[in-house]
Amino acid sequence: MKQFASGPKRHYYGKGDVIAFRLHRAGQRPGGRSPVFGASVLILLYGDAFWPTYATGDNTDLVATDSMKNFVQRETLRFDGDDLEAYGRFLGERFLETYPQTEGVQVSAAEIPYERIGDRQAFAPGGPQRATARVEIGRAGIIDVTSGIEGFQLMRLGGSAFEGFVRDEYTTLPDAKNRPLHMWLDVEWRYGDVRAAFTGGTLTVQVRQTVLDLFASVESRSIQQLIHRIGTSLLAAHDAIAEIRLEAQNRTWDTIAEQGEQLGVYTQPRPAYGCLGLTLTRA
């Protein structure tokens, strides 16, 4: 079920997995901005005008989801920015201008990253992590903005321990004083003032680098401790962030054979994984 910052909705509808790539074919943009902008969009709208479709099948005021797909893709040509927050605001405001029967719209966008190959006009897929943004807009203006980075896949050779946990008849996991750690991580944050969300993507770049630096440098006794350190550091470093949510998956590889702590062979873990969530709010 989808959630809206403005509160629960009796009904909503929209179009998801709408893909759009905007390419500046000359390969150059001012300020070193990338000529490739790609996003996958979910657009959801709500309003009393759409209730007759549910209640009686009357589609008089209904905007077809196929039209919504076309709207997103064609309007992307008019968008001149580079960050998902501004993209979501642009699409939401344009949609409300175009369809006055709409009371509110929520635009969620996930980056489809491409990175330049050398100094040429050629690119390869980036990632796996990608920026995300969710913007909800009503007739009175912007209601809420959430930004994030999903899909971190992080590995370090040592400096991660896990020991001293509950032991009983169900326990088979040995203590680990210095394990190789492989984890996935999603990070999402909300703003104290929605105006702070529109930084041209600079805050997202800073958050990404902080996550990478802390994962590489912090020695931890648990993944919980590690993501707490990341979350508190991000709150301390960025006054614009009012709340931050982190969700990690323990994807540590299964051991095949080891020679002490210097050499080992590992394989992908079994399908079951540990899921660890944390929400921190500025006091």
C-alpha cells in the first residue's frame, strides 16, 4: 500500500515504471553536468473527482494512466534540471496545472544512472546504488519531500565483529571477531523545511560519500551499531535533514574455506537474510 505525507487516502491511482531518458546529444553541459538524465517514475493522484469511477464506473473526469505515462515522458523534454527532487516538483506542478480536477499528486522517481566512459560521448550503466526522491504536491503547494539512496552493496575485508548474542537450542552461528562483511543498505531522509530539498542534488552526493567513508572506516560489533553511526553522523552533518531512515540487509558471504584471517574462499549466502532498520529524528 502506498503512503502519503498528507494522510491516508480513500482512493488513489496512477502509473508506475514510467521510464524516461533525456539526452543532450552534443555530450556537453555547463558546469560539468551530465548529458544523460534517466529516471523511473511512479505518479499517483487523488481527488474526489475520481471517485465516480470506483462507485459507478463514470470515467468523465478520469485521466487515463496511459495518458499519465505520456505526460511524464513528454514533459521530461521541458525539464532542464538534473536532480530528482526538482524533477518531481516540476512534473507535479505541471500535472496540477494541466488537470484541475486533481487535488494532489505524488511523484516518486528513481535514478537510472549512467557514467561517462573516459572523456568520450559514451556511457555505461552506473550503480548499483541510485538516488530516489518522492514529492507530494497539493493545491496549496508542496506538502512533503523525501530523498534517498537505495541499493548500496558494500563489502569490507575485516573490522566487523558479531559475538555475545543470545545462545540457545536454536543457535548455530559462531562468534565472529573479525569477519568479512557484505551488506546492502538503503537510506532515506525527510527535511525540516521542504525548501531545503532543492539543492541541485548536492546533498545526495554528500550523503552518498558519507555512507561510503563511514562504512570503510568504522569498526563495528554489529551492523546495528554501524548503521546507527552512519545515521547519527548524517544528522550531525546536515541541518536540513529532520529524519533519517536506514534499512540494511546482512548479505555476508558463506565461508567455504579459510586460512586464518589472511585468506579465504566464500560464496553467496543462502536466500534468507537479516533485515535491520533504524529511524533517527532530530531532537
